[in-house]
Amino acid sequence: MKPIRIAIIGFGKIAADQHVPSIEANPRFELAASSSRSGKGPEPAFTDWRELLGTVKSLDAVAITTPPKPRYEIARECLEAGLHVLLEKPPAATLSEIEDLACIAEARQRTLFATWHARHNPAVAAAAKALAGNRIKSMEILWHEDVRKWHPGQQWIWDAGGFGVFDPGINAFSIATAIFPGNLAVEEAALSVPEGAQTPIAADIVFGSPAADGPLTCSLDWRRSEGEEWTIRVHTSDGEEVLLDNGGARLSIGGVVVSTPGAGEYADIYRNFVDLIDLRRSDVDVRPLRLVADCLLVGSRKTVAVAPQL
């Protein structure tokens, strides 16, 4: 079978660490080119993504791993050029953008895959199965990490459209919307915004759901100085505890660790991408992005005297 020739647009750390190894390990793909502002990446490497599209022959697909703000323009032109498109999270800067891309993909009969990498941990699917059909007594999300470790020198995260602490927080939202046995809606959000920034460094959120009998809370914070805390703890109304920690990679039920072997997040993403391309289908779940938008819509804002150390 002819390989799917794919290019990476927006080559950076996540592309180097995750996308390239997963593409190279999947025999259905052939990595054909890359683009980045620096021109560094798998050869042929371009500084202009439009030059890449105009130069590389017989291209079938692209993986877009840029910051969210330019993704819409790039993805739109790629879809209109007849390419299948994989989007890193978050899929776009706004809901309107991703919904328009989905319409273009459908009209062009091309695959649009809005990926949420944390969902591709097999522990997440196992947690969803354990919670299915249950009423929920409580849920607590703690997503705490150090922005200086994960986004060193990246000013775009503090600019309008940069998401701030919701850049990692949307990973928690992607897991929560995958495992929670009902709809989640934002009731309250308190956003802490550093002086001189447009996006929050921390957020405290209260969710509501018809499937819940008790509190559903979420704490996102980029000011943790040591280590990471990426946990989602759910108690069902019949007394069961389901805990996902390590960013969704490990599952415990009733205090007992459950074995959930799998291929890994990005290997599974590219396996799914192949299946979607073969079927000429798209996968565009906007629920995590909608929760971010709702937090920004209903949230109160306070300025905090924590200047981003970039």
C-alpha cells in the first residue's frame, strides 16, 4: 500500500519529541518535509509553510503543531489544497475557527483530526468504562506545573489567544469530558492574571452537571515550583473512587492500580489518523475548547503580582 506522505508544519519540541518518532514508527506514513520559523527540522526543511506546500510533490497530509493562533489559516489552506489535516491541541484559537475547518473538511471529503493527546492514554478509556452509567458524588481536578519548565521563553502564551494556564489545563478538560458520564458546564471560574499578561497563570473552576450529586472542582496553576500534579479524582455516589494521575497515564480504582498497557499517546494518535484517512472521516470534538471558552466568558479576573519569568 502506498505510504501517506505527511509534512509537519510548525516544527518544534513537541514535534521532535512526539510526532517524528510516531510517524517514523508507523509504516503507513512517510515523513516528507517540515517547516518552522528557524528552518530546522526533518529535510527538506522550510521557513515558509506555503513554500513547503508549493514545493513538496505528492503530499497527502500535514500535522500542524504551531501555536494555536495561526492554525486556522494554515489548516484552511491545507484542506483546500486537498490534504488531510492533523491538529495538535488546542485545535484552533476559537470555536468558530475549528467549526469552519470541520465544514471545509466535510465539503472537500478530507480528514480533519483535532487531537487530544492525553485521551490516548489507555487508562483514560478504562476510567470512562468504570464510570459509565454512574452518578457522581464529587470530582476534583488538580493540574499544577511550572510554566518555566514547560514553556521557557515562550511569550505567545501570555498574549491574547495564547491560552495561558489553559494550554496545559485543556489536557485535563479533554480527559474529564472523555470519562465523565454526563455533560459538564462551567458554573464559576476565578482567573488569576499576571501583571502585563493577557492570559491567566491560574484558574479555580466549579463545574455543574445533571449527572452529579456533589461538587465538581478544578484547580489549574502554573506556579508550582517542583514536580507536577496532574490528577483527576472521581467519587461515585455508590462509594467507588476512580483516580487518574500522571496526566491520565495511571488509573487506580478503589485504591488499587489497574494495569492498562498500550502503545502510547502519539503512537495511538497516528494509528487513529490512518484509520480516519482510510474511512474519509473526521474527528473534531470541541468540548474541551468550549470549556476553556466558557471559563473566559463567565470567569472573574484578578491581577496577581507574579510576572512571568521568561
